[in-house]
Amino acid sequence: MLLLIEIVQILMNVLVMIIIVQFIIGLLIMFNVVSMSNQAVSTIYSSLNMLLDPILNPIRKIMPDTGAIDFSPLVLIIGLNILQRVLISVATQTM
């Protein structure tokens, strides 16, 4: 059971890293540091969006519209952290 929870935690940490990378690339694009005309940037950003949009879209539907700032990645990261803590709590109580 503990091994399974550790594997889930690793996967959650990888997901958080992907969210952070997508956020940083999005900021770099928004502030014209990198351009979407760059093939590598475009490919990486669109791939990350394809991975994360199915997870983030339900959160975006629930959250109010805040204009240019998208808080759904932050909500997802907080939710994943809460889920990790719950899993750790459950794992320690069963031992």
C-alpha cells in the first residue's frame, strides 16, 4: 500500500512540474520573450496544453472569469497537495 501511495505522489509531483513549465512558457510568450513562431516553443507549449487542458478545463468552468489571469493551474496544484496529504494520512493510519 505504501509503495502505491509513493508512486501516486511521484506522478502528482511530475504533474505539478508540468503545470509550472506550462505556466512559465505561457508567461514568456505573453511578455514576448519567446515567440510562438518558434517551432520548438510552439510544439512544447501546444503539447503541454494538450496534456493539461482535459484536467484544467473542468476547473476553469467552475471558477469565475478573472480576465487575463488563469488561476486554474494554481487551484489544481493546491488540490493535488491536499490529495497528497490525505493519502499520507490514510497510509499512516492503516499502519
